[in-house]
Amino acid sequence: MKQSYFYLTLLCSLTLSAQAPTTYYNSANGLTGYALKTELSTIITNGYNERTYGELLTLYQTSDIDVYYENDNTILDMYSERPAGVDAYSYTFNQNCGATITNEGDCYNREHIFPQGFFNQRQPMRSDAHHVVPSDGFVNGRRSNLPFGMVGTNPETTSNGSKRGFSITTGFTGEVFEPIDEFKGDIARALLYFATRYEANFNDTTWDSSSASPNDPRDGTQNRWYEQWYINLLLDWHAQDPVSQKEIDRNNAVFVYQNNRNPYVDNPQWVTAIWSNAAIPTGSIFATLTDTFTDVDNSNSATVGDIISYSYVITNLGSSTLFNVTAIANFGTFTNPVQLGSIAPAQSLTDPLGSLSYTLTATDINTSCNCLRNKLVVSANFNAAGTNGSLVINSDDPDNAANVDANGDSLPDDITTTLFPGTPPGGGGVATELFISEYIEGSGLNKAIEIANYTGNTVNLSDYSLQRDTNGIGTWSGAITLSGSLATNDVFVIAQSAANAAIVGQADLLVGSGTALDFNGNDPVGLFKNGVLLDIVGVFGTNSNFAQNTTLVRMPTVSSPTVNFDLVNEWIVFTQDNSTDLGAHLFSGTAGIADSLQNALQLYPNPSQGFFTIKGLDSFMNVTVYDLAGRTVQFERQDSTISNLKSGLYIVKVAQANSAAFIKVIVQ
């Protein structure tokens, strides 16, 4: 039914009277960057009139009426609206959802553009109308808490063309939700409003940690608020879909309702004034830490007084000079711990704060790993005065190909681990037994287990089985008995038959429901040999969400199965439904032959400009270049020159028989 003239007149009268007062933003005049963002946060927080969650349904009768497309008395839902055609369904204001939602068009409910689960449904965020909008209940559920992003091939598509699927947005490979182009700017500005209004909550202990879920795009800082890939996406969407009359009218209606405004609807130029590269200093710094053990008393074991000497390299990966560079080590002190004044773009400095060493104590020797783990925490400022922001990174062990990114800055930061003399070498780079190399606990039935063989021999799989400890109750069940054989340096993938095509395509064995693959993140899964537990993901008899909605890949340095699950030191964590590494496993072994090969190779220049040479290759060696997602970028057989690499960080694997060496390369 078309809107009446009276209703349109009433709406126009309401929106005109609700425009921002002329002095509303006065205190923000002349500010840019994060100082502007903080002042806007103060403006839109002062005088905020908190309303209840239930009152939103009343607001929607004035803030979210479709007078722009069909021009009828129905709800304007960004997830179902077809701007150029007839909507597949529409809602009046008495069709909000009950307990059961089966299909699109059943009912509408309230969608939190910034998911309420990340702030534990707390007020005032839960009822803030600037980011809580009416939407189809079914599509709302399908979006769930996924970040927004650009979706690749084979998406799940809604009736108006919104998509759910795997991201093709640079910087994120997990599942995302993509609205239609008509509303991308609306959503971007709602998310930037949220980052501004609640910037003071960046470390609120009542919220989920920003690193608790791979779907949470926050970076854990008060200023930028979101990870850089998300900021880049929102800037793109803001630019391609400018502020519409719909947004202006809604902003005015919400102002009447809760007495604050979305400043990026009123002043769209402030988005780039705060978040664009021109307004905000940017930079990237990378540090490596390598170790040398000196057995002072020649005892072939670690004793008090033995010394670990370190060499470290700090590299400015960005295009701007960084200032006031400092470093702190977990163990050891620098001989010249004076702050480094500056480091130029693309500059690499070796031991710029003097040499670093550490003398072992009795406490260090009595460790379960028979090793010492050390790292540097390196910081730098964006200007010499230290008033324009800073960055902090952890150092990386260049001899470790695991590429753990513990602080979420898209740079590897493996802890430098020094094995003490006398540590068992783990078979000279050959695994002692089969082990679980990958665990995928994805959405729906996207479940898989990968088993790797690096024993040096073909293994008869009929001796092996998988079992599951359902909900960690302490009882094994759902046995999957394996069969056939597994060649050395190969993997065997067991997957749910109803998993997605990417997983099924790598599977060697497909199974149905009622088996060990019915896990959901709190069910330990064990690999058995002749009925004896050999390896495990999770802790038997313990009900905890150790790996829910995630993919785990065994670190390349792990060469043995274990019945003691160690998520931190043995597994690399990837986002939900990430199966890019499935069907192959990167394995480096531990010591012995691999160490000899590593020492025989030299790679230069490093950092490079996209090409480098490896010295020490022979006719039996193969060279593979991987990116940080574990994907093969180049493969060369007996070739010492690699070229045409884009800027970034890479892992170069040099393989020889049952041994492999790994070298990290920076391409500027």
C-alpha cells in the first residue's frame, strides 16, 4: 500500500526538526586524525539518552519506513530490499520474530551491525539505534557474528543478493557477509560510528577480548579500533556508496529518539580525515632474534654459567621513518640499551642496541622442554616527539617456519627457542610416528582430520583408528578404522562426506555422522595405534572449547605424536572453515640433518627487492616458496635464483631427501 500524503508530510516535518543544532560539532572544528575521533566520541556520548531494547521496535515505525523504493508502509530491511525491483517479501510492524525462524520472509528482528556477542549484550551498546537495525530474522541468523567483507565464489545468496561465503578481502580469509552495493556505505558508517561512540571501551573487561574470536575485527586499540584490513574495507564502502537521503532521515529520527547523531552521516569527510592513510601515520616494523649456545664447561649439557648469545635485526618495512626505537628482551640485557633515534624506510639494522646475551641460572636448567624461550618486544613512534602514535611488535625466530602470529599484526612472531645440549634430536628430522597434522572444526559439517607420515617409511594404516571423547566426558567412541597404506612425506585426510567441496576434494576417506568426526570444538579426538592412544587434539576427560569454530595446523617443528595436548607450542590457529593447508603438511623435523642443511645454505639479499639467490644448493635439492598462509608461491627444482615476488614475508623451503631447511625472506 502506498504511503499517504499525510504520512510523508509528517516524516518530512520530523526530519527537518531533528537536524543537528548548528553548534553540535563546534568543539571538533580544526581537528583531524584520532584527536578528531576522540572529540566526536565525547560529543555523541554527552547527553546520550539510553533507551531499552524493546523500545527499538517503536522507533523503527518512524526511522525505518520504506519511502524510498516501494514507497509503502513496510519496514526497510537492508538485507531484503531490492532497490531496482519488487521485494521478495516485506514486513509490517507486527511481524517481529518469535522463537522459530525457518526461512527468509518468516519475520523480522533486530540486527546488530556490530555483533552484540562481542560486548556480551551489555548496555548501552545493545540498544544503540545507530547500529541496531531491523532485518529479516533468517538472514540475520545466517550473518550471525561474521565480519563484513567481499565474498568470493560459490556464495550463499539471499533474496536481494546479499552474500555469505569465504572472503576475498585482502587481509582476511574466513567467512564474511556482503550486503548489496546500495547499503555498503550505510553499514560502513554505522560501524565507524560504533568505533567512535565506544572507543573508551577498547579494553573493557566486560567485553570479549578482541582476539577471542577470529570473526571479531577489532584490533584491541582505542584509536584505530578495527584491524587495518577492516578499515580498508570500510573506507572503500564509504567511498563507493555515499550518504543517501535514507541515512540522513534515519540519523535525524534516531537523534530525536536517543539524543545523539552519527557524525559520519552529517559530515562524511570526517571518515577519511580520521582513518585515511593521509591523516594517520602508518608503519610496519619487523624484528628477528637468532640464538647461539655456548657450552662454557664443555659438559654437553646445560649447566649454570653457560651462555646464549643472540643476534637481532630490526627492519623498517614501511614507507615512513620511525623514531625512538626500543627493545626489551625476556632474557638478557643489551650492552648499549640506548633508544635508537630513528630508522629509515627499508632500513635493516643488526644489533643496533648492542650485543645481547644471557647466562643460564639453575631455574633455567630445570625446565620440562630442556630449552630457553626468548623474544624481543620492539616499539617505535611515528614522530620524534612521540605524540603521534606508536607501534609495538614481537620478534620472530627466522629458523622457525611455524609463523605464529600471536599479536594479530599479520607478521610472524615465533618465540626463539634454544634447545640445550643433550636434547634428543627427534630422529634427525624424521618423525617418530604418524601424528595428527591438521584439525578442521568448521561451520555445519565442515569437519576433517589430517594425519601425516614423516617416518621415512610407508606405513600400513590398518593398525590405526580415530576416536572421539564426546563433550570430554572421558569415554572414547565413534571409532573410524583406517585402511590402506600411507607413503612417507604424505598425508591422509578423513572428512565428513557432507563437508564443503574444498574439504571433500582433499579427502582420502569420507565418513558420515555418528563417527569420531562429529566433533564441535569441545570433543577431544585421538589417533590410536592397535588400540593404544598415540596422539590427541584436546584434553581427554575435559569439557572445554579448546578449538571451536577454528582450524588447527601442527607446527612444522613437531615430529612426534603426544598424548599431552599443547595448543600454544604445537599448533597454529587459523580462522573457521580455512582449509587452504589441507592435503599437504609443512614439516621441518627438529635437529640433526636439518640443522646441517640449514647451516650450509645462504640466502641473499635479505631483505630483497623481489629476487634472491640461494648459495649451497646441490642437484638433489628442491626449493619451494610459501606465503604466510602456507600456500605455494613458487616451486623450483635445483634452481638457485628466485624472482618476481611481491612485497611481503615468505618462507623458503629447501628440501633434500628426508630433511628440509626453512628461511624467512622479507621482500620490500
